[in-house]
Amino acid sequence: MNTLSELRDRFEKVLSELTPTPDPFVAMIKPTQDAAFGDFQANCAMPLAKQRGTNPRSLAAEIVGKLDVTDLCHPLEVAGPGFINIRLKDEWLIERINNIVSDARLGIELATKPKRVVIDYSAPNVAKPMHVGHLRSTVLGNALYRVFKFCDHQVVGDNHIGDWGTQFGMILFGYKNLLDVSAFESNAVGELARLYRLVSQLSTYHDAKAELPETIKQHEQYREQREGLEKESDQHQGDKDFAKDLKTTRANEAQWNQQIVALKRIIADIESSSLLKNLADTHPQIAELARLETAKLHAGDEENTRLWNQFVPQCLAAIQGIYDRLDIRFDTTHGESYYNPMLANVVEEMQTKGLAVESDKAICVFIPGNAAPFLIRKSDGAFTYATTDLATIRYRVKDLNADTMIYVVDTRQSEHFRLLFETARLWGYVDRQFVHVNFGTILGKDNKPYKTRSGDTVGLESLLDAAVAKARQIVNENDDRKKDDAGNPTPELDDVTRAAVAETVGIGAIKYADLRHNRESDYVYDEDKMLATTGDTATYMQYAYARVCGIFRRGAINRETLRNEAGHIRFTHPSERALSLQLLRFSEALDGVLSECRPNILTDYLFTTANSFSTFYQECKVLKEQDAAIRTSRLLLCDLTARVIATGLELLGIKTCEQM
Ligand code: ARG
């Protein structure tokens, strides 16, 4: 058990005598921000005193009096209005830290009650190339997967790819009508992606053409209304309602105007090219025809099924290249198509149970307290994204026996998941845990969703290449700067090693930058920042790791042997104690990641650890220390730090290099 849990356990015994609901108060025992107040602090006396109508300081004293913590803490102090300051005894820390010196798991215990977890992550819609939008689900989901697995939960990583949606209709239509045969022969996936973009661009064009007149009319109406109001405005000086009216009208006018601009841009994009304009004119019904192709595929049409069976593996092979580079493997890749045979039965079951009813020829689940119904069959008979997700839940519960289902999906799908989880509970899955691990958008430096200069989404492959290229410069510069004591250059890495290190640094930087943010927040994709060698980056952490490895290399010390020798960690300087305490908090960090599905708790922890090490290394001699016992103790701390950093990074899916 980690120190925090140990303390909370002891407090709980006392607090449960004072309140029937001790949990929120127990949760108020936290590590201190400032070491001057001790190692941990309990702020529970103030709110609890308020609840009981007593004096907080005397309540704090009462709690302290009842607590049995003499084995691990110095006598507790009550400070200020009733804070309880907790300072661990050095003996306690020394015993704990020495216990993990030769523990391969660094003190992280296996889960006492392993969960059966399915993590649904990455899930791109195939037949479109992977772009920057797929990064977050892939990276966050994989980090969670690794932490659950490390803590011995039974976890299935499932890539719920979109392989059955309307995009296939577009590709099928494109393949049959717009194919560039030689392009397809040389790069099938590239050509399919082009067809997808082309068909979707042509359909959007026709939609825009159809929408434009009505949009102009709406805009006109607001313009006239605004002009009318402006004429009257002299008579309405100081009239708040009038002013508000005018403001709303202006806003509406501006909004419709924006819409006109957007539609005109879509139209101009096609009409400025005679080639595209010709194609658009030749295929005025393209959207409808593409929809029909999807419908035919879903109905089992022979030709479309054959083509689909040909396309999907090709597309999957293409995205596999990216997963390999990102070092991501799934246990299963059950795409949407996998559930197709189950959909009719799901709808039937929901109807028989009286959960779903027909409404305007469609079948819907009406959830008490929700205005919007959950649509599970459209009026034309087509099943929906929702139907597939319901079938997926039933499969995961029945066949995989999952008790926890985690979906790592963009915040924009929050409403879908809220309704899905509500429906699942109505369906009877009340004893299962459903979690939507939502996340924000990756922005460009203009603070808008990250796009290329021409306005396209940024391909993931090119993003990885760019980061690795930049990492290569950093690796080169760093290695070229190395010098011996006499000032002669001593680069250590050959070309092949430099390339491998650059790949590790570049990919690590992208992943870490994504993981270190609070997942709900949007963040700006900034290659310079994410590859900085100081600050909260993977690069900083990777160099910190390599620096520690360098100590052992320079001292020609075998780390295994060191661990197995008789020496042990002792405290002779405050920074040794501070570093030990920090290393012992690894399991608190992992607990946090698991309970909140937030990998940034781990990045925060690793950053603090690297900083704590850096202070220690500045203040304490290691290789040059004369006292053999102290030297061994410090080397053991170096070794532990390196292992904690490498393990922590690995749990985030980030690799390290012994030498950089
Ligand atoms: N393919 C979907 C998309 O790109 C994400 C799927 C997420 N998982 C799920 N079970 N709905 O939006």
C-alpha cells in the first residue's frame, strides 16, 4: 500500500467515528505543495467542524489525539485554523525506499480486485487517411491501456474502426465512376482516399448550391429587419429591450452572412476548375447515389461486398504502418461491420422489452428526462451508429465478460455517449461501468483546429515525419556539442543510432505533449515547445534518463550488481530524502491515472520526479563521493530514478534511450 493510502486508512478509522460519510474528508489528505508544512496535509477538520458545529482547531486536536500513526509519522501538528501537518519519519521512508530498490515493479502492487476492462480507442474511419484528429484517442487510449495492464487488470484494447459507414458508399461510387486506374494500381489506398475526398467534395458542392438561395433569403430578411430597426433607433434611446433586439438582429445577419461566405467558397473551389466543374455537372445526384451504394453494401449486394472485402484490408494495412511507428497494438480490431449481423436482433430485443418504439416510421428509445430520443433504426430501415454501439455493449458484456467499458472519444460525441449509457442501463446493464473518456481538440497556432495551409486536415504520417526530422537536428546538435575534459569534441553516436534516437525523441515528444494536457482542454500543437530540452516535455525526461545512465557508464558500474550488493539508501542530505519520498509516490500517480482516466497525472509526476532528481544531483556528489556507503546509497537513488522514469514513460507509450 502506498503511503497516501496508508495515511488515509488510518484517518478513516478515526473519521468514521465522527461522521457517517468519512470518504470526502478522507480524500482531503493530500501531499503538501510546500515542504515547510510537512510531507502531507489533512484539511478535513475545517469542513467537518462546520458540519458538526464545533471549533475546527479543537476538532483537529481531537483527531490527532485519536490517530495511531506513531510508527510512520512524527507527532502531528495542528496549524492555522485547523490544518493537520504530517511529517513522515525518516526510518519509515528509509525502510520503504530500500524495499523497492530491488523490486522489479518499483513498489507498484497488483490490483487486488482486477477489473475486466475494454478500452475502445483510436477507432478511425478507415478508407480515409489518418489525420491529426486521430492522435488524441490513439495516444490517450494506449496510455490508459498500458497502465491498466501494468496494474494487472484484465484489459482488452479494441480498435472500433469505422468500416461500415457512409464513407464506403462514397468510395464505391468513386471507384465505379471516377477511378484513375493507373493510380489505383500503383497506390490503391492513396487512390481510394482521393476518391473519398473527391466524392465528398462534389456532394458538398451540390448541397451548397442547393442551400445558397435560402441562405441568401434569410440573410436579406435580417438585413432588412436591422435596417428598419436602425431607422427607428433615435426614438428608442435608452430602451434596453430595443437595444437587445438590434444586437440579436445584427448577430443573426452576421451569422447568415458568414454562412453565405462559406457556401460560396465551397462553390468557388469547384467552379474555379473546369475539370471539377465538369465532374460536378456530370454527377448532379452524386450524394444520393453514394448513399445508395452504402445501402446496397448493407443489404449484402454481391459486387459491393466483394469490393469492400478488397478495400478494407488494404486500408488497414496502410494505417498499421502508423500504429507500428507509434508502438501500438490492439488485442482486437472489431470494426463497426463486425456487429452488422447483430443489429436487427438488437432492435428487436429493445422493442420486445418495450424500450424502443416506432415514431414516424423510425425506431427510437425514449429516455425519461431526455427530450431527444436515441434513434436505433431510421425510417428507411437503416441502422445507426447508436445501434452498432448497443450491439457492441452486448457483445462486450456477454462474450468478453467486461465489467468496465471505457470509450476514448472526442468531447463532441458526449451527447451520444450519455444517451448510449442511459439506454444501456435501461437495457439492464446496471452493474457495469461505462466511462466516456472525452478530450478536446488539437489547435494550430492560430487557435483554430489544426489544418494545413490549404485548409486540409493534417495527415498523421507527415506530422510524425516532421517531428522526427526536427528531433534529428536536436540529437545532432546535442551529440556534436559533447567534449572531453580537454575540450576536444567527443560525439558518441553513429548515424544509425542518431536516426533511431531521433525517432524515439520525435514520436515521444508528440505523445507526451498530448498526454500532459488536461484531456478536456484543447491545446496548441507546437513542435518547438514539445521538443524543448528543458521544461515539461518527453525530450527533457528522455535526456534526464540518459544522463542517469551516463553516470553508470562513466563509473563502469553494473546496475544489477549494485542492487544486489549489501548497500542501502540512507539520508545524509535533505534532497536525498525529498527524492526518495517522490520516488515512493509512483503508485499514488498510477492510482490517480486509473481512477480518473487521466494520464496527465503521470506526466506531472514524472516531471516533478525529474526535477527532484536534478536538485539532488546538483546538491550531492555521486561518483566523486569519497564515503563508499554514501556513494552506494546515492547510486541506488540514481538507479531507482532511472527505472521510475523509464517505467513511467513506457506506461505512457514513450521509449527511452540509454545514450543520446
Ligand atoms: N469511428 C468513430 C469516429 O471516428 C469513433 C468510434 C468510437 N467508438 C465507439 N464505440 N463509438 O467518430
